[in-house]
Amino acid sequence: MPVFEAWDVVKVPFPYADRPIRQRRPALVVAANDLQAAHGLLWVVMITSAENRGWLGDVGVSDLAYAGLPADSVVRTAKIATIEAKDAERLGSLPLADRLIVDECIRGGLARATQ
């Protein structure tokens, strides 16, 4: 099984919150390492088309080729899921500048959720 790292862009069967289906789509790994080693799991956030209606916390992907994405995309930090690492396929990596913004959005969202 491939070993994934935080900031890898992967294709996974991402679960929907409002539908009982999963669709193979790009996602961003935000936690791997010990989680993958101990349980075979990854925490990922959704990546979606930039054409979709924007959400609070969306972060544009600045370098599509580096990320392995075919079209303008955003990281949707509000949609996080746990998936099995064996179902993931690496596409690329999120550019460094985008990582800093995604990190701020996720940390801010978690801080607000615990208040």
C-alpha cells in the first residue's frame, strides 16, 4: 500500500453528508503518518470545482499541474472525511502557499467548533 503524507492530493471515494453515496473525486490529505500506520486511515478534505458556489473556508489551488488537477479547483475545508488509505490514489501535492491558507482555515474551523 502506498504511504501518503499531509498535503498529498489524492483521488478517493469521498462520502457525501447529504446522500448515501460515494463518488471518486480529488481530496487533500490533512492527516496520515501515524493514522495510516496504525489504522490504515487518512483524514481528507474535499477538493471541488472552482465553478461551484463558494463556501466559507474555500481555498483556491494555485498550481493545478503540481496538484495533479485538470481544472480550476478549490479545497473545501468545511468538508472533512476519514477514508481508507488503500482506496486512495496519489495525484500530486498542494503548493506550499496554498497549504498555509488551508492550515489556517482548518485550525480556525476547529477552534470555532469547540467554542
